[in-house]
Amino acid sequence: MVVLPVPEALCRECRLCCRFTDRDILTPWAVRPGGGDPLPALFRPPAPLALHPGTGRMDLPVLVCDALRPESGRCGFWGEHPADCRLYPLLLVHRDGGFLLALDPDCPFALRESPAFFVAFAERFRETEWLRLTPAEADRIRPLARGEDRPHYRAVLPLPEPGLSRSA
Ligand code: SF4
Ligand code: SF4
């Protein structure tokens, strides 16, 4: 499984990920309403995932993923965590009728690497994981990918429909 190599030290400083203010958006697909089984295996963690209340700042409520280990600040499913977590700050979105990988410029790592770095990683994901999905699995994640998109996400790599030949 491919994991985008965001430096651990950077995430420890930033601490934005794995904490959420809204259960319905920007959370792992595995915990969103309608996001449970039968998600494709690559989007499912090895055990059920849940959100629990955490400590917020500035009176904002915060939900924390229960796979986040408080002592280490690391993901308890690391290496097997859901594809939408493994790809971030790339996001799988559905825009203008097709899937694509886009980059979230709000992640500090998105500004540290060149566009070519993210294109190369996106191509690796396309070849090793995306093209293994079945058309039915793609249909399952399509509405989640539609809901994932935000206008400021930068397109990185269009993805073909799984199950269709690339010349189609
Ligand atoms: S937003 Fe980026 S740098 Fe911050 S915790 Fe998430 S992946 Fe790490
Ligand atoms: S599964 Fe792991 S990487 Fe994904 S939100 Fe939970 S703790 Fe973070």
C-alpha cells in the first residue's frame, strides 16, 4: 500500500489531521454516514473506526479518530490506514464527471514539495491501487468523492474509470 511520506515531525507540529469539527466532512470515509461497508478494502481500516469527543480550542468542538494514539500521536493502523488517510494531502475527488487526485494547499506539506513530486506519487497510487478497483467499487465511492471536493483543491492527476481500458 502506498503512503504519502509526510514527515512525522511536521505532523507533530501541525496536528491538524485526525481531528475534525464536522462528522460529515473531511473525516475518513469509513466513519462518514453512508461510508461504511461495502467500501472497497483499500478505504477500510483493519478494524472498525470511530470518532470520539476531544478537547477543542476556542470553544470549537473537536472529534478525534479513535485510531490516533495519544501517547505517540501516531495512527494505530499506520500502514493499513484507509486510502483517503494514506493519500492526504492528496484527495480523491470527483469533479466535472470524473475522478481525479487533487492537492489540499492547506496542509503545510503541500507547499514543501514540487508539483512533480505529487504527480509522481499520484501515478504510483493509480498504478498500484486505483486500477485494481472494480466498476462497482468505483460506484460505491463516487458520492463520497463528490462530497470531498472543495474549489481551492488543485487538480494533480485525472484517474480513469476503474474497469475501463485506458484507451476507451
Ligand atoms: S495537515 Fe499535513 S502536516 Fe498537518 S498533520 Fe495533516 S498531513 Fe501532517
Ligand atoms: S485512521 Fe489513522 S490516519 Fe486516519 S484519521 Fe484515524 S488516526 Fe488519522
